[in-house]
Amino acid sequence: MDRRLSRQIVIAGGGIAGLTAALAFAQRGFDVRLFEQAARFEPFGAGLQLSPNATRLLGRLGVLQLLRPKAVEPAAVLLRDARTLKVLSRFPLGEFAERRWGAPYLTAHRADLHEALLAKASVEPAIEISTGARMTGDFTFAVQGATVTYERNGRREIAEAPLVTLADGVWSTLRERMFPTSQREFSGLLAWRATADGDSVAGRAFTAMSSVDCVTAFLDPYFHLVAYPVSGGRAFNFVAFTKGKANAEGRSAEQDSSPLAAATRHCPALSGLVAQVGEWTAWPLNTVTQHGPWIRPEGAAMIGDAAHAMTPFAAQGAAMAIEDAVALAGMVADTTTTQDLPARLRQWEQVRKARVAQVARRGALNKLAWNAAGPLAVGRDLLLRLRSPASLAADLDWLYGYDVQSGMSGSIT
Ligand SMILES: Cc1cc2nc3c(=O)[nH]c(=O)nc-3n(C[C@H](O)[C@H](O)[C@H](O)COP(=O)(O)OP(=O)(O)OC[C@H]3O[C@@H](n4cnc5c(N)ncnc54)[C@H](O)[C@@H]3O)c2cc1C
């Protein structure tokens, strides 16, 4: 029987993907129930680069306005040789990016982005957020949608909606239950992350070695290190990538940074910076294989890192989560009957898979270029010298100029 699709949505996970989905569905007239397992939202994580394809959507959701006072709009991306600190390329951002792609390129602490999303969601009457509520993997589907179970205060309760959105991150247990063919894999790489105040020893050392209003990537065959301002410019985010083993726990942990010290030993300025920063947190980089399904046509969709965690070399994980969420809400909002939902979900999955795969390929290419050695590095440096900012920017129009709501991409100038 053809039934009207009820305007209710259940979301598992209150990270970047889940909160964005809550706002996007609420904006489209849905009533949203979001379940977050943590007893309370704590500020955690580190810096994020937020490119125009994501900030344009945050703007439409009314989140960008809340984020901007704590974010930074960097003037440029500088690529530097990690050993000599020589600038290999300067790619303008700031006004150039905003003019070209119609939205700003920002850097921010993840906690500031999360806080802005939460502040907006908390005052939205159509969104009900439950913390300390862990969704279990027990689902049933019927004509009218999904019935899910969650645990709160030691009690099991149920929620029903035509669509359940799984946004429970790279460590998703719900994926294991609902999409068992999708697997999390350790990439063999560690991300070493730290934040330092601008007036700390490390902050002053970095100020002396690069432009503080830029995103700087220091390139070397054994590692690369990316640094940029966050927290309104009062602090710097540092993230370096080396090969390594996942720690026993598997998740991020403060860890002896000797592998990072070893990787940077040929780079005097950077090995000094690594020592001055002192405490580094190691994040084993896990990815999720992308060949499995992201939807259950009967009424479930998986978004963000749960579906497609990727290595961060295109700086697009959160941006893809934001795009997934807004695209899903748009697709479902245009669906009037339960009978239409499976086809709409398949359409969403097809579009999102193609986009995410393209972004992941770009990340892999960046990694190859940034860790190039010998003749490959010489060729890279030559190419970077010969290319104008406009031609480098044209290469990124498909990524930063993309508007998930219209499906269009390109520069607007
Ligand atoms: C080193 C590094 C650098 C990065 N840099 C960038 C960058 O520059 N730009 C960028 O765009 N992205 C970047 N990313 C990626 C970005 O951080 C992630 O893609 C993004 O935060 C994923 O958001 P999410 O909401 O999918 O997952 P998460 O943020 O992990 O949120 C998942 C939420 O679900 C909750 N949860 C889990 N299980 C349950 C359950 N059963 N029931 C209820 N709740 C549950 C969790 O408690 C959590 O709150 C980077 C990542 C790394 C590791």
C-alpha cells in the first residue's frame, strides 16, 4: 500500500555528521530525534580545515555565523620543503577563495564547529537531543519504516521513524550490525596531533618559521606536517603524518612521539618544533572500505565517517559528512510516499559514492605528491613553480565549488 512518508527522522550519533543531519532535516520540516551515547558533549578532537563546499552549507544552516568568531580565514596555503623551509608554492585563500567559490575557506578547532552545530540544534524546536542514549544494533523494518532500540539509564527503549540515519563515526558498531560487508581498516599511518597557544614556546617557534595567517604544509619523503591557526588565531593546530602501528586501544592516545622525532630528524627546524610541542596525541588513521552499501532501502542510511572514513590528505572528512547530511535531507524531503523512499535512497547513495570516491582519490594523490622523493620531488617542485594560482585553483573547482543542493560545481567567477 502506498503510504504518506511521515516527517520523522531518527539519528544515531551527535558528531559533525549527526548534528548537521539533524539541522538539515529540521530545516526541511522534519521532527528529529537524535541519540548520542556520550553522557554529555565534551570538547575533543583537534583542528579542521573547512573548505567552501562545506562552509556554504553551514551558512545555509545558520551555523557559519556562530562559528566565524572562533574560526580563522587563512590567507593562503603554503607548501614548504621541510628540510630547507623554502616555499614551493603559495596558493591564495582568503578573499580569493571566497570570490572564486562563493563561500569562505576556514580553519577551526573541531570543538568550535561542534559547539556551533550544537548551539543551533539546541534552540531548534523540531530537534530533540538525548545524551547518554546508545543506539543498539537491534533494528526491525516494516512498511512504515524502522524500529530501533536504544539504551538509556540502563533501560532499553524503542524509537520509530521512516528513516534511521547512522552517524556513529569510524568506530561504528551499528555499521557492523547493519552493513556487515563494510569494514574498518587501519591504514598503517599515524596522525600526530597537537595544539599550542600562540605565545607558548612552540607557538613562538612556529611564528618564526612560517606565516602565521596561512595553512603551511611542510613536505618530506618520510612525513609531512601541516600547521594552521585555530581559535580565532590564538592557537596553532599541528598535525604530522608518519607510518606507524596502531596502539592497543586502537583509538587516539597520548603516545611516545619518538617515531615522529625519528621521521623529522633530517629537518632541523621541524625536529626542534616537534620537541617544543612536547605532548603529541597519536591518531591511528582508519578508513572504511567503500564497496559496501550505505543504505538499507527499507529505511536506513549511513553518513560521515561511519560510511566512508578516509585518510585526511584532502582535508575533507568533515566536509563529506556535512555534504552527506544535507544531500540526504534534500533527497528525503522530496519524497512523499513510503513507496518512493527506496529509489530516493539509492539515488542519494549513488551520487554520494561517486563524490566521496573522487575526493578520496584526490587525497591519495596529495599524499603521493607531498611525500615524493628524488626525481619525483624535483618534478613536483618544478610543476608547482610553473603553475599560476589561477591554474591551481581551477584544479579544485570540482571540489570547493561543489554545491550539494544543486549538484553543480565550478568557480562562480
Ligand atoms: C588527523 C585528522 C585530521 C582531519 N582533518 C580534517 C580536515 O582538515 N577537514 C575535514 O573536513 N575533516 C578532517 N578530518 C576528518 C573529520 O574529523 C571526520 O571526518 C569527522 O569528524 C567525522 O564526523 P562524524 O560525525 O562522522 O563522526 P564522529 O565525530 O566520530 O561522531 C560520531 C558520534 O557518534 C556517537 N556514537 C557512536 N556510537 C553510537 C551509538 N551506538 N549510539 C549513539 N551515538 C553513538 C559518538 O559518541 C560520536 O559523538 C580529520 C581527521 C583526522 C583523524
